[in-house]
Amino acid sequence: MMPEQLLKRTGLLIRVNLKRDWAKLVIWIVALAGLFTAIAAKFDGIYGTQSAIETIVKTLKSPAMVSLFGAFTAKAPYTTAKIFATEMMVFMAIVMVIMNIMIAVAATRAEEDEGLLELVRSHAVGRLAPLMAAFIELTGLNVIVGLLFGAGLQLANMPGADTAGNWLIGAGLAAIGWMFGMLTLLLAQLADSASGTTMLAYTVFGVMYVARMSTDVSDPKTTWWVPFGWIEKLGIYQTNQWQPLLMMGLFGLICLGAAQRLNLRRDLGAGLLPTRQGRATASPILRGPATLLWRQLRVSLLVWVLGNFMLGASYASIFNTIGDLAKSNPMIKQLLGASALAAANRVIVKNFIAVLAIVMVIVALIPAVQTMLKLVSDENKGYLHQLYATATSRWQVWASYTGWAMIEAAAVFFAGAIGMYATGAAMMTDPIKWLTYWHVLLAYFPAMLVMIAFASLLVGWAPKLRHLSWLWVFYGFFSLYLGSLIDLPKWAKQLTPLGFVNKVPMKAIDWTTNWWLLAITVLLLLVAGIGYRRRDLAQ
């Protein structure tokens, strides 16, 4: 088949995609560019003095901060711009990766799952046209976001910044996002569903993130072997290296080329990874929506549980390095003595656990919110219409999805804590007791339930606005993960329930906060259940 036939009507599909996705794309563009520019404009006020810069440099050089934000490679004299680049690059790269995975899955596998691509392909449309339309949409999105990042930095005019470094930051973040978008297009050819593609993409990203963290702490030179780690190698506001951009571009083009070849080989609606054949007859336990949903979610739940366990274990593997004050300054051991030094080391590790708890919470909320929103997508696909043809009530279905979302959040969060505890016990000479991790679980879980209940409320009353729940989760991550470093006010952190939780285990659990969060959860769920029983099914 001639290339022009394979790409026939790609332009038409691009216009269709943009007409469908314009609101989602505008929200992403405005939110990311506005957030990035606002933080850059505020940085001079936070780290505008040399004493403030010297203090944060010492913090960013610690193994704990290196694992979170990447290796500190800036050279003296230190400037506000160099601190900004160190703190923001890995964080914003994570956000860009998530955005590209979501858009790539929606533009490819999600359309196949809903049967839309079958309708499109029934017309005179090239075999590769839908894939190339998704590629151009992703490329345009990342280019626009990258340009706005660069322009925002130019306007912020941070001390120590230069034009080349500003535009390199924008280009680097656009390139890392685009690279993972192309990788997701490739994985969409392997998996046989949107959920499978999402799970594969986040698994690959998680492996790269853990590898980046481990190599940054142990030997930053080996981070070159991790594609996600290339974002750290730009030498921004110093040498301004453009080589990593070429590597990201080449990696993305290889993924795109492989995706095209695999797309031509596979059947519509199928994936190249073998799908296990189901049973000839249904299992006796499949007697209701709850067990049916378990059958659908069990593999993805297992992956999320194992993934968060490995993430927790990876972070705990550096607890000894983080808490070894004597290694960083031998005189401290002489001044404090062995017992006081051990206590000081434990405080450092506990403070790190308090920061890691935020990461674990957000990772646990992702599959939970996905399951909650799956209720609407299953309605749109017509699956629930068949279920409601039986003697199954609306309340049973809503309660099944909501209940499993909460169970997923608890299981994934618990797995992360177990991973930290088990590895920490093996690696540390004076390990942190399990009771500490248990307190972290008890402190954050009520706040997580409020966020799941909010997603359930949107599903019940305003299904078209259900994706706002992702915005709330993202803001919770941003406000607590970066809030202290950018001097975010307390009221801004408390725009999500996570902001009301004490910094456990550094502080005690606030049981009063836990109880009123649980009361809000119950109230939201009651209203959500009423709304779902009253509204029409999504079409």
C-alpha cells in the first residue's frame, strides 16, 4: 500500500480530534503554563538572598532531596535560577509525562474500546491516519506548552537566568513529555484495551523513575542510561546542553516508527501481547456487580500494589544513607555521642518518610479515581445497560464501584508502607518500627476517602465534569510536594483534605481531623448515591 493511502484523511482526523479535545487541551495548557510562570515569578522572593540560597543548596544536596528532585549538579556561584531549575525540572517532567500518557491513551486505545475507530475506519481513511493524527496532536500540544514555559521564564526574569537556559527548560520539558507520548503510542499497539495501555505506560514510567532515583543517589553518571533521567542532564543556566534533547527526539521517533509498523500488523481492537483465554462458563462467584468488577480489576490492582511496594522499597533502600550524619560530618558523632546521634538520624529518616507519604498517597489515589470514573465510561460503552437488564439495582452498581475504589486506595497505600518498612528493616542498623508507618496510614487514609467520595459525587451528579477529580488530586500533590519549597501559604495547602493532615510521623495524628474528614466522606457518599440513583445513564 502506498504511503499516501496509509495516511489518507489524516488532516480531517486532526480537526476532529481537536474539536473533541479542545477544552481538555486548553485546560492543560493554561494550568501548566500559569502554574509554571507563577512559581518562577515567586522564586526571587523565596530565594532572593544569598543566605536563603546557601541554606537550600545544603538541603538539595542531601540524599533525600536528590532522590526526589534529582542530583544537584549546579556549580557555584549559586543563583535563584539554578535553584529553580534543580527543584522544578523533575517535578514538571512528571506532570508532562502524565499529561502525555492520558492524551495518548484517549486518542488511540480509548477510541478503539468505544468502537469509534471502527466507524472511522469504515470510511476511506488511511490505516495509519488515526495514529498519525494522535502523533500530530501530541506534538502540537507539547510545542505550545514548551513555548509558553520559555516565554513565562523570560517574563519572570529570575536572577541568574539567561535566555538560552529559559528556552532550554521549555524545550526540555516539551521533549520529555513528547517522548513519553510516543512511547505510549507504541504501548497502545501491544495492549488490547485503554486500561491495559495505561497500566503498561505507568509501569514503564515507574520503572524509569525508580531507576533514576537509585542512580542519582548512588552514581549520577549512570543516570544517562535512564531515558527519564535525561531531563536532569541539560545543564540549565550553566553549560546549557542540547544533546539530551536530541536523545529524547531520537527515542521518540524510534517509538513512533515501531508503533506504525506494529499498527499495520495487528487487528483492530486487538493487541500484540497475547490475551489469556477466559473460561467457557462464568465462575459461580460472579453473582453481582461487585464480583464482576473484581474480575475486571484484579490484574491492574495487583500491578499497582506491586508497583507501590517496589517504590516504597526503593526509597527505603537509601534510608541508611539519608540518616548517616556521621558520614557527612564525623565531628557530629564526637559532639553528640552515639545515642544522641542515633536519635538525630531517626528524626531525619522520619522527616523523609513524611515527605514520601505524599507520593504514596497520590500513587494510591490514581487507581482509586480511575475505578470511580470507570463507572461513567462503562455506561458510555453500554456495558451497564446489559447489567441493568437483570435484577440489579442502581445502588448495588454505584456501591460496588465506590467500594472497590476505596479498597484499591487502601491496598496500594498499605503496599507502599510495607515496602518501606520491610526494606528499611533490612537496610538500617536501627530500623523504624512498624507502628510509625501504621500511624502514617491512619493519618492520611481519611483524607484519601474524601477525595474518592468527591469523585463519586461528580460521577453521581455531574458525570461530564468527572475529570475535575484529577485536577484536585494533582493540586494535592503539587501543594504538599512542592508547597514548602515555594513557600505556599497554609490556606493554599488546605484547599485539599490532604493539607489538613499533620506531618506524620514527625507530628502526632490529629484524631479530631480524622473524624471530621470521615464525617465529610459519609455525607458526600450519601449525596453521591442519591444523585446516581436519580440521573439518567450516560450515553
